[in-house]
Amino acid sequence: AGIPAGEAGARAAAYFRRIVRHMPRMQVYLPERLYRAVKERALPASELLQEAVQRELRRQQLMEATDQYLADLVGEVGEPTAEEIAWAEAVVCGIQDRADAQPGI
């Protein structure tokens, strides 16, 4: 009628060790404050690091794509004039002003 709880836990731990063994290991240093917070909250440090690295890689990929898009655009239509830059900055300021005027945004 099922696997005893202790045996199930041992099987799960063995399975986890097999999975982890196939991943390269990396030593990471944290400031004392972060280390204590991770330990006190029993956070999964490895999973958090994996997610943070994936997000950073994605951010860098998007920045590279943006740089390439802008380079292509400048190649197609040329550098913006001083007047065009001033117009764009005014548009951005207007958007920021409206956002600042709306609570919760």
C-alpha cells in the first residue's frame, strides 16, 4: 500500500543527486547579509542563481538585438538630426510627466 515515507524521501534525494551530478558545479560568493537571508529562509540558492543567470543572458540578448536594430536603422535612414533628437526627448518627457501624474504607475 505504498512506499514508506522515509524510503520515498531517500529515493527522492537519490534522484536529485543523480540530476545534480550531471550539471557542472560553480562556487559562488555572497555578501554575509545575502548568505544569512538565503539560509534563514531556506531558499533554493542554486535555482535562484540559475534563474538570475537566465534572466541576465536574456537581457543581454535583447540589448544586443536592440543595438543591431539601431545600427541597421541608422544605416538605412542615417543619423538623427539635432531637431529630431530634441523632438524625441520632448516626447519622452511628456510620457514621463503623464506617468508621474498617475498614481500607481
